[in-house]
Amino acid sequence: RSRELSPMVSDTKTALMDIAEHAARSRGVDGFSYADLAGAIGIRKASVHYHFPTKDDLAKALVERYQAKLRAECNAIDAVHATGGARLRAVIAFYRSALADGKEVCLCVALSTSRESLSKQVTERIGDIRAMMVSWLKTVYLRGADDHTIECVQDPLAEAYATLALLEGAHLAARTNGNILTFDAVTELISDRCR
């Protein structure tokens, strides 16, 4: 029979995921241990294993939560911004905010740098997230071409792939430099296309 998690157990699991995501985004999935997580919230290492038996279980949970967050963000952008150009600017701003002033990268980029440590399930899920983002960006470019708020749209699918690669590359460049202004410089070309 199923049992309900007490608020404390649920809160501990959420806290562990929050700390693990921050650690993964700033140091990579190989840059922290369960002992680090346990110490950060004052529990025993065995308690971390209770919630996430393996680091791969933790990575799966992080990726699932991240995908839901990205999907919700894309839906929110669609709800708030009517034009393709405004949506493209909004997603650039969203990726910029995820940098934490150049101290972190998005979770997909962070996990990709530790690909050898991840299971096939996790890497496939990262691929699913990228496919979701490419599909959404394609709709942004289609709308931008239709409403004339994104200049020179040639191939919306190719531009979606290129934009996602540019956003992720801008994350890496800004993290390497430890300077969020690097992100702005890298993304300026696509921002300038928006009307």
C-alpha cells in the first residue's frame, strides 16, 4: 500500500534536489558527493540514499524537474508575449537569468559535461529536453516570420537548432569567463534581429 510522505520528508527531498541542482550547475555532476549534500542540510549520508539510492536516480529526478520547469517557462512566455520577437527576447532573458551572474550554467549543459557519468536514460532525457526546446523555438521563429518581428527568418527549424546551440554555448562562455556580459555579447546577434 502506498504511504504519504510527511511534509518534512518531502521538504528534505526538495532541499536535496535544490542543493544538488545548484552544485551540478556550478561544478558539474561529478563536482559534488552525497556527503556534500548531507552536510549542506545537516542529515546523514544514509538519508540522502533513502531519497535517491544512486546518483543516477538523483540525476533523473533533476532532469525531470528541469524539463517541467522549462515547459512551464515556455508556456508562460507564450501566454505573456504575443509576437515571435518578444518570445525570442524572453527566452534569451530566461537563459541569461539562469546564469547566476556567470557562476552557473543551465542543467542540460552542466550534465552534458559529465556525460560519461550518466546513464543512457539520463542522457536520452537531456536529448528530449533539447528536442522540446528546438520544437518550441521553431514555433517562435515561425511566428516571428509571420508577424515580421524577427528579421530574415529563412529556415525556422535550422534557426531553432542554431539558437539553442548559441544559448548553451553562451552559457559556457559566460561561465568560463565568470562574466554574464559574455552571454550578452554572444547573444547580441539574435537579440538584434527581434523587432
